[in-house]
Amino acid sequence: MATISQFLGRTRGVNRLHSTDLFSYLYLILGTILMFGPMLWLVLSSFKSSAEIIKFPPRFLPYQQVMVDVDGYADPLPLFDVQIDGLSRQLVQIDLDGATATMIEPTNPSNTYSVRVEDRIPVETISFRFDNYVEGVQSFNFPLYFFNSVIVTVAATLLTLFVNSLAAFALSKYQFRARQSIFLVMLSTLMVPLSVILVPVFLVITQIGWNNNLLGVIIPAAATPTGVFLLRQYMLTIPDELIEAARIEGASEWRIYAQIILPLARPALAVLTIFSVMWRWNDFLWPLIVLSRSELFTLQIGLNSFQGELNVQWHLLLAITVVSLLPITVVFAFLQKYITTGIATTGMK
């Protein structure tokens, strides 16, 4: 903790803040708000009621009106601050007729007041509705959709790491004709929009019988030009002498790949793992096209069930969205230490 405070307290000026220090702190604070503000808003909104979410102007914290039990009434009644004869009182509402509300005192229900709607202010308190998560999980087949998402994400990520690392190994450590041309052609596919290849890939998937099959979601995205580029650039930093020494000792190419290249490329593999998990877990469009049977739906498609014809259950949708982000957060927490190393050394040779 002392190290963090010392780091944050460092200034360019001697015992005082320099103008560049003020600019740096302002820039970092603004960047933090822009990056984590929407996520914090999402988490806090997941604890709100449906009425509170659509309330305008929107409020940052989840509020709920105070309800009071009153003798003679089966259900709790909403509590309001009301101005009567210049005095502020707390009354509960028992009836609403147009612009006039019928209200009583909680401790003396026999006293009845007729109050204009605009003269009453709801008494509210900060309240986190954890029931949103329970109701959200129970409102659709969450375990099945979660299991399908895990299967797709894990299988696709492992396949992506295997295929991309093999391609990167060949493009970085083997000398053959047109090697650079193949690499450039592969990178050029990054400029092809996804919408251009959706129909051809879907036709291929349908032709081989992978429509309405999790293989149709896992296999097509196995090879990614981004992954090949990331791993190839990192593998270029591995000395060729290590590979030549292994060949002299009689090691096969598969053994060199498995026992030398992969262990040394762990930082880049960790970065690609994070990217792949994010891509596969959050993918919505392609699974929506390939899968039409509900028992094969992933979690992202399952979230679409909260959108009805006339309304959207935002309080449940936001709660399940937060739950769906937890696996990515866990993966990032375990592998984040490799991100800086993997990306920083990608362009070095």
C-alpha cells in the first residue's frame, strides 16, 4: 500500500505539483471514468427495479420507495413527505384519484388527508434488489445456456490456440517461398467485413450438416488472422539457435513445437486466450444464425429472451448481463499479468 501511495504521490515539481502533473492526473481520472463508468453504471442498474431503471432523470444509485405497514391494511403502503398548512408530515397513500391522493398518518390511520399529487415527495432509501439475479436466473434455462457457452468458448479457444500457434510457428521459423506473401494475404483478410462472409460460411456449414450443431459455432472461427499475427511476431523473438540445437539433438518438429516454442510463447498465448475467450463468449450474431434449437442456445442468445414484443425486462436483463461478464473477468484476472509482456514484445525481433 505504501508503494502505491508513493507512486501516486510522485510529482515532476519539487515538493509541489507541476502543470504537467495536473494534466496527467486529469487525463488519468477522465480515462478511468470513461473506461469503468459504464461498467459501474451497469452493475448498479442491475440492482434497480424496472420502474427505477426507466425513471427520468436517471439516478446513479438504486433507490426504492419506503413502504410502511399500517394497521387495517394487508399490504405495505408507500410513504411520502407532504406539506400541509406549512408543516412537513410523513403520510402514506391509500388511494390515487387523478391529480388527488388520499393519504393517512401511519400512526393514526383515522386521520385522512386529500393531497395534490405534485405536493407529495416520495420517501426513498438506497436499496439493492438482489432478487433481480435470482429471478433472472430462474426465468429461463440459465444452466443449459451457460453450459453451452462454456463448451463453445473452451473448445473454440483451445482450437484457436492450436491452429494459430501452428501457423505462426511455420511463418516465423520456417524458410520457404512465398512465406511473406502468405502472411500479407492472411493479414489482408482483416479488412474484409464480417457481413461479407456470413452468407458463404453459412452455406458451407449447412452443406456439411453443421447447422444446428455446436460444431458450426466452434469450427469456423478457429483460425484468426489477429491470433496468427500476434503469435508470429512474438515467436520471431525466440532465438533460432534454440531450434537448431534441438534439431541437432534429434528432436522432432512436433517436440520442438510442444517443448520449446509453446513454453516460450506463453505470454502471447495468454493474450490470445483472453482475446479468444472474449470473442467466443460475447459472440451473438453467428450463433444466432447457426442455432435455431433452444437446447443449443448460448447464454448470449438466451439473453434475447428477455426482450418481448411490447416491453423489455431491463432489470432482469441487466442482472443476467452482469452474471455473464463474470467468467471473462475471472479469466482476465488470472492472465492479465501476461498482457503487457505479450503485447510489448510482439513487435520486437
